[in-house]
Amino acid sequence: MKKQLFIDYFRKEVRIIPNTAHIRNSVDWHINDLQKLKAFMQHINFNCDIIKPEGGCKQDKYGKHCCCTGCYSSRGYFKIMLSEDTTYYARHFQKTIGFWREGKGCILPHKRRSIICLVTHCNYHYCHSYKANKHFGFSRGISLLKEKMEQDREAILSVLNY
């Protein structure tokens, strides 16, 4: 997608943080903390088979895009984006499918994914409905990581008076 079209499409839902010294000095430690947690997420095995041609989602056996179905319409589930990253995201975002690609799933590296995209997994709903199962502890741990990342995101937005 062309960069300006991408920015216009994202601007409605996503706060693009300008790369100015004043703002960046105020939010850098939150951004660094958020990036570290995002990088950590790549080491968690969600046991997802989304890259299989037929899908592989445990909740929706016929869902080809599985958790990524709403990627385009939700703008990758982003709430904030650094202005210097818009070129990268625009280059990889495609009309109707967002960042999802057949045979690969999400093409964004973990450090560039949104919080929702990092933590959503097939057993996630159990954590919120408190049904007893073998994945409850795993899902609760992921929920705690999500809460920490959301706190960092909200701290960034509060500095920007958003």
C-alpha cells in the first residue's frame, strides 16, 4: 500500500507518534519496555497451525485466517505507531488481508505486531471465562503480559494527551 494511503487509512484509529525529541524523551522508556516484552513473546509456543493451508485453529477448524481474520478491517489491531515505522508497515499492509499471508500467517516480526496480535491464542477465551482446563495457567500468564504491555501503551498515550 502507498505510504500516504496507509497513513490516511490508519489515522482514523491509530495514534501515530511523531519522531520529535520532546515526545520521544517522554515515552522512550515505555517504548523500550514494550519492545522488550514484544520480543519475549516470540519465544512462547502458542501451538498454532495457522500456516497450514486449511487453517489449523483449535477454535475454528474451517477458518483459513483464524485469529487474523480481522487484520485489515481492524488495522492490525494497532492503537499507536511510531511515525518512523509507517513506511515499513505501509510496505507490508495489503488491501483486504492486512499483514496476513497464506502459508505464513502474520508476516510482521513479533517486535512489530500489535498487543492483541501477540497475545491472542486458541485457549485465550478460557482465561476470561474461567473454565477449568489444562491451559488456564498458560492463558493467565499471557493475560498478565498483555496487561503490562497495555499499561505501557496507555502511559505513552497519556504523555501524548490522547
